[in-house]
Amino acid sequence: MAIARHGDGIGGEFAALASQVHPVFMLPPLAASWFGAVLAPSLLPQVAFVHMLAMFFAVYTAHVKDGYVDFYLRSEDDDHPLTLAGCRLGLALSTTGFALCTGWLWLAVGPGAAIVTLPTWFIAYLHAPQLDTNPIGATLGYPLGIALAIVGGYYAQTTTISAPLLAFAAVFLVLLSGIKVIDDAKDYDYDRSISKRTVAVALGRERARRSAHALIGLALVGVLAGAFLELFPPSTALAAAAFGVVALATRRFEPQRATELLMRGSYLFLALLFLAVLVRPLS
């Protein structure tokens, strides 16, 4: 069974499977899992690691399925490193890994931890071609996965839900939805040609951009409000200010460049929130 379309031997097959690990989009869900864990009053590292591993397998599932759909079904991509059999193997491996992680969470923490984790795999598997053909599904899939990673990371530690947790998850859901709208705009012409209704296609480029920045602004105002109301540590306001600078700087950039900077800005945003929650420098 050939796995790689290019390259021979075990090394070539491994490289083809490894090619579906896209760090830019892989790291935020893993970090979000840990962020949820550190929000808990105490940290169980083993539980946090297994939940993070489940998020890895969920996102890997999304990448393999998305690549399969874009190359083999939509002919959107010019090339793909995996054969059809390789795609099926990648999906089988990631799904098995995810099932083992959620099974461990069920046994070690409780059924609630597995149930909260499970939707991330369905979002990943159904992203293409089921969810990404309409404005809501195309926009909310990745941000909702991040929000669920935060909630699941916390729940796996505590088996409870808290108001600050839900507020942080909502902030990331809204913020990343704004970034996703801008990201989808870079494929406006192609998406329109295949009737793929992203927000940019549905609203037009300019209205979509304004909507995206409105979502980003709403998320940052939410952080400031949370800090003011003492729902979040006071220093989280610094994270909002830092990301606000990045967002303002990208207002006139074309979608590709804007997305790159906003994604990197979101790493900084999350890192500053980590520090705010762990160190609480202004508390």
C-alpha cells in the first residue's frame, strides 16, 4: 500500500504523514488545552498532557481530511503528499489516537471529561466538505475547536465549569472568528467560483473585513471588561492592548499578510494571558 505520492521507503512515507502537521494552525489548539488546564486551581500534568494529545489528534484529523477534500474532491490544490490510501491511513491513525486519549480521560477523570473532549473530533472531521461551505461553518469551525480545547482542558482538571473559563472561551471564539473571516477572504475568487459561501463571499470583501475587525474589537473589549469586573486577572488588559496594536496595524493589509500577522499576534495574546493567569503581576 503506497502512502506517499512522492518519496520512497519508510522515510518518504513518514514524511508524507508528517507533512499534515501544520504548526501555524496546530500550536494554538494545543496551547489552548494547556491554558484551560492552568486556569484550574491546581494542575495535574498527566491529565493536561493527555488532553493536549487528544487535541493534536483532532487537529491532525482536520488537516488530513481537508487536504484530501481539497486535492482529491475539489481539485483546489495542485499537489498533495499523501495518496488516497495514505489519507485513509492518516485518518485511521489520528482517530485511533484520539479515541485512546478520550478513553483514558473517561477512565482516569470521568465520562464528563471524554464527553467535553469528543466534539472537537467531529468539528475536525466534518470541517471539509460539510461545514466549510457556508458562512457559519466556515468561520466558526476552528475558533469553536479552540474554545472547546480551553473548556476541555479546564474540565479535565476540575470536572467543573466556571464563569471565567466560559468568558475566556468566548473571547477566543469571537477573536478567532474575526481572524478566520479575514483568512477566508484571501480565497475569495476561488471560493466564489465553486459556490463556497464564506463570509467574504456572502458579504463582499469590504463588509467582511469590517465585520472581522468588529469581532476582534468585541473580543478585546470583552477582555477589558473581564479585567475591570475582576472576572479576569487585571493584567489580562495588557494582552488586549498588545493585540489591539497588531489588529490596528493590519487594517489596510491584504488578507494573506493580515492573517499572518494576526495569527502571530494571537500567539502573543495567548502568551500574555498565560502569564496573567500564572503570575498575576498586577493582582
